[in-house]
Amino acid sequence: MSVGSDIPEHLERVLRLLTIGDEVTIDRALHGVSITGLDHKTSALVTIAALVATEADIPSYHTAIDRAHATGADDEEIVQTMICIAPLVGAARIASAAPQVEFFLGDSEAID
């Protein structure tokens, strides 16, 4: 680890590779390959949070919620994820995403 750094060396290395735009690391990240060992369920919930934060389109929510359900996340965890990020993304983004997320909760095959 670097002097003054409290993070593990492997995480520091990943952050450095992302910072310099390492093609392999970026490619793995863009294809959803875990670089740090994050479990699939947590990764799926983070994806939903990112979709809310970026005001994603409806098909993106469908895919993400299907993936979250497939990894063992339940509807409660999906809604709690939205509540968790509300202070960061603001009420307008949460209000905009809520009906889209609600459409796919319970029956994630709603538009198949």
C-alpha cells in the first residue's frame, strides 16, 4: 500500500488502472466482470441504483430487475436500494424512476 493509504493494495491497483484508462480493466468493467469480487446480487442492485441516477429508459430497468431477481434480490431490496440513493440523486430522479421500477416488480416478465 502507498504511504498514508488505508485501502488494500489490490483495490489501489484497480483504481490506478481505471485512472489511467487501462483497456483490459475498462473492458472488464464495461462487460460487468467483477474486478473486486463484488457478489452478483450486490452488483445487480448497484446497477439499478446507477440506472435511477442516470434516468435510464424503461428497457434498461426491465433487464436490471430481471438480473436482480435472478441473483436472489427481492422487491424489498430493490426498493430499499432506491431509498438508499434518494439523498444522493434527489427526489425528482426517484419519482421519475419509481413507476418504471414498480412496473417490473413482482412479475419481471411483464413485457416479454
